[in-house]
Amino acid sequence: MAFSLFGKRKAEPDAGNELETSREVAAAQESEPEKRGFFDRMKQAVTRTRDSFSESIGSVLALTREVDETSLAELEAVLLAADIGNATARTVIENLRQQGLRQGIEGGEELKRLLKLELKAVLDGVASENATPASAPEVVMMVGVNGTGKTTTTGKLAAYYVSQGRSVLLCAADTFRAAAIEQLEVWATRSGVPIIKTKTGGDPSAALYDACTAAKARSSDVLIVDTAGRLHTKTDLMKELDKMRRTAEKLVPGAPHQTLLVMDAPTGQNGLQQARLFTEAAHVTGIVLTKLDGTAKGGIVLAIATELGLPVKFVGVGEKIEDLLPFDSAAFVDSMVK
């Protein structure tokens, strides 16, 4: 009679189990290139951050034989230079300090391993599952200031959902900015999805009403709403955004199910104040961080998690339609810290 090391009897071979196992292995093998491709794209996106960050952190770790206050102070300076933010840097360094006091940290490589765990913990601490509506459509509202790539991101997000096998309807509710509707129409064509629109200068809540009605009638899986780029200081525009939220909720229970704030990664810490005010006014549930490939300070991802308490849901890593990636904390940290 055969037993495992844990004292349990081994299961007898079963043809059905073997077939199921082989299918699982095949599925895992098929998904491996996709996972590898995702990791490589994330790695490429944070090249500028990694080059500056890793060079600085490497000089600290190379001289670290025993972790002490000096090495921790130098590491904190490196974190701040990457735009991780004061609050995040203090938390990470204090956690490393306490771990060093409890059990010691042996050299630079061990410090780097623990640093990666701490950074991932910051991101995972605000991770959240998307609210799944009881019935379609899932309403996703896109908000943000002008110039962050909000309309472009809306189009790319539509393409992403289509690639996941979901039917999508776009709503052009940015009726203030000249050519915004035409721009979203171009992205709708590229993504192969229909669009509900009104005239420039029209009532965005009316456009949203029509879009919610159409999405329900067509049994669309997802309705993505492109709102006008708003300055956080414009009270009337913020009130309009709140009106749109209430309009969506009347027609689709629980809507909007996601409110994504589009932020421009290169703005760094300067964008956080705008994000705080948007979060209050629009009930933001997640961040889409654009132009991550264009900044040497990708640590803003961690500052967002700590200071806003919000997860980064997607990152923009290029100009192509497929250059919007769902955010993955492990891939990001592994790509950033080498």
C-alpha cells in the first residue's frame, strides 16, 4: 500500500483524471507565451524607471554588507527619487527596519528581496475585484482632466474588452471639447464597436440616458462612457459629472460599476491633488495610468496606492490600440526592481 510523505494514501491512477490533468497542462502551456508576453511588455514599459531606479538602488545594495540606518536612509532617498512618495517610502523603510531588528537582514540581495515584497504588499493592499452587476450592462465611466489621454484610453479599453470576448457599446458624453466625439468615433471604428453620440454642446446626461437604454436593449456586456475632461476646480463641471452618475444609476442598478480616473504618469506627484478631488466628486474606484512608458518615475503607481487608497487597474504603455494592459503588481515590481 503506497502512502505519501504526509501519511495519506496515494490515489489510484484514473484515466479520466489523467486526461483532465493533460488538458490542464496543455492549457497552462498555451497561456505561458501570453504571460511571458505580458511580463515582457510591462518590463519594456518601465524601462526608464528601472534604469534610473536600479542603478541607484544597485549602488546602495552593492555596499550593503549589514543593513543599518545609513543603508536604510540611502534606500529611502532612492525610493523618493522614483516618485514613490513620502508616505510610501516611510512605510516601506519602517517595515524593513522592524524586520531587521527582529531577525536581521543579511546583505544587499536579501534587502532587495524584502524590498520587492514590501512594494508588492503596498499595491496588493488596495487591490479590489470589479463589482460584477447582477445583469448586463456593466457601466464603466471614464473621468479625468484634459490632456491625460482619456478619450484615447476609452477606445483602447473598448478594444481590450472585445479581446476578452465581451460585447461593448461606447457613449460619447464628452460634448464640451471640440472634436472629442469625432475622435471617439475613430476609436470605435478601430475597436469594431458601436457608439451612441449627440451633437457637440449637447447634454451629456441625455447622451448617457440614450446609451444606457441602448445597451440594455442590445444586451451589451459593457457600456463605456467617455466624459468631458474636467478641471478639478470647475465646480459646475463636477456637478454635471455627479448628475451623470445619478442618471446611470436610475437606468442600470448599481451603475456606474467602475469609475476609472485617467492619470498621466509623467505628471507624478503633481497629479495626486487632482486625483484626490476627483475621487471625492466622482467616487473613483480605480486608476488608469497612461504614458507609463514615458516616465523615469513610475513609482507614482505606489504613491497612488498609498495616498489615494486606489488600485491601478490598467496602464498605458504605448500608442497602439493593444497598448493598454491590465495592471499586475507582481509583474510591475519584478520589472521595476532588478
